[in-house]
Amino acid sequence: MDAMTLSAAAGISVPRAELWALPLTAAMNRFNVTTALRQACFIAQTGHESLGFALVREIWNPKQVPAQARYEGRADLGNTQPGDGMRFMGRGLIQIAVVPDGVVVALVTPDVRLALSVEDQPATP
């Protein structure tokens, strides 16, 4: 997908689309997101969760977002130690946040890193 197509599909600026067009295309090819419908759904979901391809890390503020405070101590989410809620905050365009047992999750970032161990690279505030 070229930058102009991404810009039109996602409603984002051309400069922002230029940052994301190649990595998104690589991810879509790798994960068989090859039909127009799948691509539309993928662009819509990633655009929504990243605030228009602007953020790749969850905005962490449990005082303003009470649901975030409930991540602490949730063993079912892999959050067993104090601070794990923030440590495993959402990352990537899809804001993956559940990280039981240090699972490796697929991410899409401008440098085309498609897989990353969240355990090895915890978020910083």
C-alpha cells in the first residue's frame, strides 16, 4: 500500500502515511491481510487504536482511566508483581496489553519490527 492510499483510507496526513505505508504493507503481506476487506479492517483497527497512527504506546494514567488501575494484580493477565500493569501497558498499533508469561507479540512499528518480546523491553513511563 502506498502512502497516498493509506492517507486516504485512514484519513491521516500524507507525511504520517509515508512513515507507516511500508511497515503496514510488510505486516499485511506477512499475515495474509491481502484482500481489500481485510486491509480495510486492519487499517481501521490499527488507526483507531493508535489514534490515527500517532501513538504506539498506551497513555498510562490510572487516575484518569480507572480501568487501568484494575490491571494491577490481575494474574489472569500475567500481572503478578506490583507495577506489572504499567510494565505491560499496551504497545504497538493494536495496543497489545495482555502479556502472560512473557509471550512474544506481533507489533508493527515504523522500523518494521514485526515481533518483539515485551518481557525484554518493558514500557517506560
